Amino acid sequence: MVAKKSDKSATRADEIRQVIEAEIFSGALRPGTRLDEESLAARFNLSRTPVREAILQLVYSGLVEKKPRQGAVVAPLDLHRMVQMFEVMSDIEGLCARYAARRMSTEEKTTLERLHVRSCQLCEARQLDDYYAVNHSFHEAIYEGSHNLVLQDMARGLFARLAPYRRYQLNHPKRIDESFGEHGEVLAAILASDPDRAQAAMRKHVTIQADIFSEFVSIMR
């Protein structure tokens, strides 16, 4: 199947977004730094369309903000808001896991097991980008398994906004192993149809890692 032009543009936008994210998290792009579409398009040898889409994604996640007469700039860290978002995310995903433990079909549980097996392979190979993609699919399968459309919408919205910070955590030593182990706890609880254990395991998994978060704060200040 030939990829559609819009699909290619989206892929390029994702690639640009990931590069800019990495530069923000490394401290190479400081808060207040202007992101000029024309300069970025020249840098990546692309049209301004995928660059504009990448910037919009970064604005949505909160890493970038639009300012009058300045355009897009790297946003200052809103520590209080970020902590609150992670608090809400852990509760929402915990509920998704709770309902999934009660409502997932046998077929849905099999799909979740397969995703976990695939993530194991990627974890051992230390293929972080691919692991993160399967990690996303694992969480998405649990959202679907909750069979609650309102909860699914809330979970997806927050996941998208917090995605850069969750990706950043996975780049730290041993975090990918911890993440995989935590997924195993969630999976076991769901397969056992144990809603209390599934909820607790998912809340533990999503709760922000204090030491990693502290390091990020020190970079962004």
C-alpha cells in the first residue's frame, strides 16, 4: 500500500517533534527560545507544513507556547500543573485498569499478553523508541478494555499531553526494566480479574518517578 501524502507529513512532523523534545529535555533549547518555522524547515530540509504540525504538537503537550509577535517559544516549566496532571493521570489510568480487569474479553486479554511479550523483546534489545510505541499500545488496549468511552477520552487526552515527560523517563537507566516489570504486574492482575490489584498496580506505574522528575526540573530551570 502506498503511503498517503498526509501520512508522510504526519511521520515527518513526529520526527521533528521528537528531535525538538530531546533538545528541550537535554537543556539545549532553554525556556524562552524562539522556534522559527522557516529556520526549522531549512534545518530539516522539509516544507513548513510538517514543522508547523510538530510545533502544534509541542504546544498541545505544553513544552512550547505561542506568544504575540514572537511566535512559538519553549515554554517555562509549570511544575505545579505538571504534578497535578500526573496525579490525575494515575487515577484515571488506575480506573481504566480496574474496569479492564472486570470487563476485558478473552480476546482482549490475549492481545494485551501479546503486547507484553513484544515489549519484553524490545526491552531486552534496548530499542527505546519501539518500546515506547508498544508501551502506548499496551495502555491503549487497557483503555479499550475498560469499555467506558468517557474514561477512554480522558485517558487519551492526558496521555497525549504527558507523552513527552513519560518518554523522557524511559531514557533513564533501568527505567525501561522497571516499566516492563510494572506492566507485568498490571497484566497479571487483569488476567486474574482482580480489579483492586489492577488499579493499584497501574497507579504505581503511572506515578511520576521523583528522582527522574527532579533531574528534569534542574535542567529546565
